[in-house]
Amino acid sequence: MPENHHPRRGSMAYSPRKRARSQVPHINHWPKGRDKPKIQGYMGYKAGMTHAFVIDYRPTSTTSGREVIMPVSVVETPPMNIAATRFYKETNNGLQTTGEIWSDKLDAELAKRLSLPKKTKKQNWDTAKDCDDIRVLVYTQPKLVTGTPKKVPEIREMRVSGGSIEERIEYVKEILGKEITINDVVREGDMLDIIAVTKGKGFQGHVQRWGVKLLTHKNSKHRRMIGTAGSWHPNWIQQTVPQAGQMGFHQRTEYNKRVLKIGEKGSDITPAGGFPHYGVIQNPYVLIHGSIPGPAKRLISLRDAIRYKRGVEVEKAEISYISTTSKQGV
């Protein structure tokens, strides 16, 4: 007779399922750049979700070319500042820093996040010679956002890609110490990867965390537990055994999310009564097709899509209506 078997419950791809190191997502990998130098990432704050009437841009969809209702996520994207630039050299041990240059124009609030370097009279751009990669340190301005109580900026490193190294150096010289907006990084119709920390759900049991079946009603003690903790040998519990523990608050990446709209006036998208647990949008915003990780107010990282190869080009989605009805359930 054949053996009784079934696929395991729950993916081991993200084990161990422990809490993220920080609410600010970190990015380890970047895609190849375009022709012109640009920053490949941006940060914003998740406001909530709504729905819109959009002409379906997907050529293989059964509703292609027809008006459909799409769920959309709203991310508020206030301007960011460029604090510094770093230069990297490719070595046998990976990228190694060869130098960095800080701007003299830094927000005073940034000193609450990290120790700022002393101001220098002369910027030594000689460290940029023979570098293989250039990145910039950008920091947010949460004081411009009324939906979050944060005041201390978050700082992250973003890659500069496109063009030659000389062109990237000239581009970094122009933007160092200045503000950048979402329009400098993202265009309507672009495909992005959304990186964020998911909503935390605390300590959960076996069934909720891994999706294992309930035991039979004839079980002597409990039903919401596992039937076995593994074999006798090896005589320890292996990591593949589903157990209770932390659920949620993990960093996750949503690949290939389409930018439907980039707006300037938050009043055009804010529903009646404001977004639940967030409020009113005061800054530029981005409409993204579908859902994204994290609760309201969570910091979201946007990155150029790293896996997108199908090549569906959308210059600008045709949106006929965006719902601004109340999300308060009344």
C-alpha cells in the first residue's frame, strides 16, 4: 500500500518567525538601473485602503480594457532629505565602504536619531574615484505628517543607479543636502516592490500560527495542539515541528505592485472623516494597486521592482472614480 502523506502545514521559508529588528524596513538587494541616474527607493507612511474604478491595464486579464473596481492602498509620501552619500568598492568580501560625504544642511531633529558628524569646510570628492557603487542616506520628515505621532526622522540607505559612475557622482553632487519628492523617484505606471513590517499579532498557538488541523474530539486533553513533537531520535525537537510563538511583526516584501496614481492634494483622496487610525493626508500620496503589508501609520519602503520581466508598460492608469466615502462603518 502507498504511504499516507500530505504537504506540511505552513511554510518554512520565513523561519524562524521572530519579531523584526526594527519597524523601519531594510533593503538588501537592488535591481539594475535605467539610462539616467536616479534613486531607486523611497519611504512613505501607510494611510489605509479604498477602491477605484480603473480601466484594466493587464493584457491577459479576462476584463482587459474594461472598467473594473480595484482595491488600492494609499501611501502618504512627504518629501525626504539627502543627508549623505557613500561610495563602495567591490571586493572578494562584497561591497566595502571607501568613503562618505555628509551635507552641512541637516535637520536638527536628526540628531535625536544618531550622532551627526562634525561639519567640514571642504568636501573631499576624491574618495569617489574608482568606486563601483554609490548610495545616499535619506531621512524622512514625519513632522509633516499629521497621521503619525512620530517626530524623530527615520534614516535609510538608498542606491543610486543608471548611467556611468561619473554621471552618478554629478547627480549626487546636485541633490546632496536637498529635498527630493516622490516624483523624482517614481512615475505613474511604474512597478514597485513594497517592503514593510507586517501587523503584529503577538503570541499565538499551533493552529493559528501554522494552520495545523484540530485533533479529534476524542483526544484526551486538548484539540488545539500538535499530535506529536517528532521522532524519538534525534531526541530533541526539530525546528520543522510547528509550535506556538510569535506571529506577525515580520518584515515581508510584496513584489510587483503597480503605481496607479501620484497625487499632490491629499484632500482628493482622504475619505469623509479621515482614514481610520490615521486621519487626513496633508502631503503627496501614491495609489498602489492591491494591498500592502503593515497597519496604518507603518513606515513603508518603495523599491524599483527587482523581479518584473513581463514588460507591460502603463504610462498612466485611466482612473474614472476614487472612493472617498467614509471608512468608519456608518
